[in-house]
Amino acid sequence: MNNADLVAYAARLPKAELHLHLEGSLEPEQMFAFAKRNKVDIPFRSVEEIRAAYNFSNLQDFLDIYYQGMSVLKTEEDFFDLTVAYLNRVRADNVRHVEVFFDPQGHTERGVSFDTAASGILTALSLAKAQFGMTASLIMCFLRHLPEDEAMETLRQAEPWLDRIIGVGLDSSEVGHPPSKFERVFKAAKERGLKCVAHAGEEGPHEYVYEALDVLQIDRLDHGNRSLEDDALVKRLAQQEMTLTVCPLSNLKLCVVDDMRAHPIKKMLDLGLRATVNSDDPSYFGGYVMDNFEAVIEAVDLDKEDIKTLAKNSFLGSFLSEGEKRAQLSAIDFIT
Ligand code: ADE
Ligand code: ZN
């Protein structure tokens, strides 16, 4: 198959997205609309000016602008509209299941309640199921640059919502904020029956991946690129069938890789790692799930089996029931 055929094949396959920050799906046009209706000042005069600011040399560069961007989100309706826009967009990419992140502390620290954000998002997720049969789960992330006590307080605020939240995650500035800083709050989350995921080995060293596995007892690894620096870790991740939520365009934009041709997605598959393709923060990094498939298909030598494996991995690595996984996997087998 040539690259165009591989892209078309990837587009036809049912897929799940497992690494998506809803706040990172805020498109510049929406940023303007929300700023206007909520009377929030933003330091940009046009959509072009916003896009021009999306030039990052590392994770922190991006996070500074990401937290500023989310300041336009104020009401339940904003969170609802943001989520609906994302779900509609990925539906066009044949995404059938999503497990999305949100950053409650990015909102509570500026006076928007946990309930406001959670309610708007969850209403949109239920609507997607009712209207077009897309299944969706919500993961709340703790901001790792903040103290663990504040993460604990966030878990308390989440208490009334926990039957509708599938898990907890860990994101924001990685270096200097190892997973072990959040041992207690992840233990408390596990005790409440929540799944645990964490960003690790994106910018931070592979030792953080060991900590995420051993201290946080994660069920899934977000990014994990730097695991490749340690052979024993790769072997362990492969043996444990740990899913890695890899985000190619994000890796390029945040200089985790210098060139898409050097992206390790193929290498990960060849090493037996359960890698998946995700968009992370699509509005900031230049694209949604299919844009990410397209970018790696163009740059790296993936074949049809690899594409099929990536799509299957997205369901295998999800928190769907075994029955739901089986149904999605057999649907993939039917597509040529
Ligand atoms: N928050 C949103 N996107 C992120 C990323 N790629 N890494 C860490 N924190 C994030
Ligand atoms: Zn992320």
C-alpha cells in the first residue's frame, strides 16, 4: 500500500482516543467566542495572532500559553460547547471511543468550580453516546507542579462525581515533579476504584516511568517516549502489556523529537510495546487523531499491519469492558 492508501485505511478503521486534554482542544475561534461572551481579556487580536504564538521549544513554553488559553472557560455551557466540538470533530475521524482528560485545578484556581467543569463535560459525553453511539469516559488530571495536598483537595471535590469519572491522571510540568510526589493521592484514588494513568517519560527521565509503575501503580502510561532509553524497562512494559498513549504531533511541537522521521512509533511496535496514536492538545499541536496518523504514515515506514495494530491497541488499552473491546476489535478485522 502507498502512503495515501495507508492513510485512507487508517481513516476507515474504528479507533479510540486515549490521550486528549479537553482544554487543549480549544480552537482559536472558540477562544475568541468564549472570551467575548464571558468578557475575558485575551492578549490576542486575531486568530492568526493566536496561531502565530503556538511556537514552542519545550513543554513549559506550551503550558504557559495553555493555562492562559483556558482562562476563557467560565461557565458550564463553555465546557459543554468545548466538549461537543471535540467529539463532533473526532467523529469525522472515525473515533468511536474516547477517554478524555480535564485539568480541574486549572479552573478551580481561578474561581471556576469543579462542579461547573465536570457537569458541562459529562453532559456532552452522555449526549455523544445518545446521539451517535460514541462511548466516552472522563479522567481528571492532577497538576504535578502544584503540591500533593492540592491534588488531595481536588480528589475531595470530585467525590460526588466519582461514579462518572473513570480515573485520575498526572500532567503539567514533568521535570522536577516525579510521580512519587503523588503517591498518597494515587493510593487514595485506587482505593476509590479509580483507574490510574500518568504522563511520564515525555520530557522527564525514564526513572519517572519506573516510579509511575512502581509507586503510582499506573494502568496506562501517557507518552513514555524516554522508556526507550532503558532496555530493561522496555522489556517490562512489553511483558506487562502496558499501553503507551503516544502523541506524534505533540512530540514534534514540544521538541521531544527533532524531526517526525525520527519518531519512535515504529520502533515501539517492533519492540512489542502496546503503542497507540493520540492528539494530546490538537488545537495547539496542529491536528486531531487522523492528522497524527497521517503525519507518522508520511514520515515513518509503517505498513498496513502496523496501522491495524495501532487501531487495535487503542481499544486494547482502553478502559472499556472485555465485551466492548471484543466488539471493536472484530469490527477492525472486517475492514480491508
Ligand atoms: N497538559 C496538557 N498537555 C500536556 C502534555 N503534553 N504534557 C504535560 N501536561 C500537559
Ligand atoms: Zn498530555
